[in-house]
Amino acid sequence: MHLDCDVLEPGLVPIEYQVPGGLSLDDLRACATELARRKVIGIEIAEFESEWLDGRPGSADRLIDAIAPLISSP
């Protein structure tokens, strides 16, 4: 699975390219839950920044929580 974080609604995780109308973290979790029912051999995450545009440090915790069904999938 490849996830460009800029498909998420701005303000949810630190990203450089922000376009309104993206997925919520609940939407992402629903997708991850559905994908976890299939064989997933890898996950790639792109466009996640280590800090917010204003310089505050970023955290991947909310993103990891949203894709947790894929990570814990057998």
C-alpha cells in the first residue's frame, strides 16, 4: 500500500502540500480496515513531514493509529 499523506485533510498530520477536501483519519482507518482483509505485503508512506509548516515538531502517532489495522494484520 502506498499512501501520500497529502491526500489527507490539511491539519491532520504535517504535510507540505495542503489541499482541502481530503480524507479524514477516520476515512483512512476505514480504508486500512478494508485493506487488512487482504494480503498486504508492504506499506509505504510519503509526503509526511517531520515538522508542521510553522516549525512545530510533527508526530506520526495519529497516522499510525489510523493505519493500525494494516500493521496488526497477520
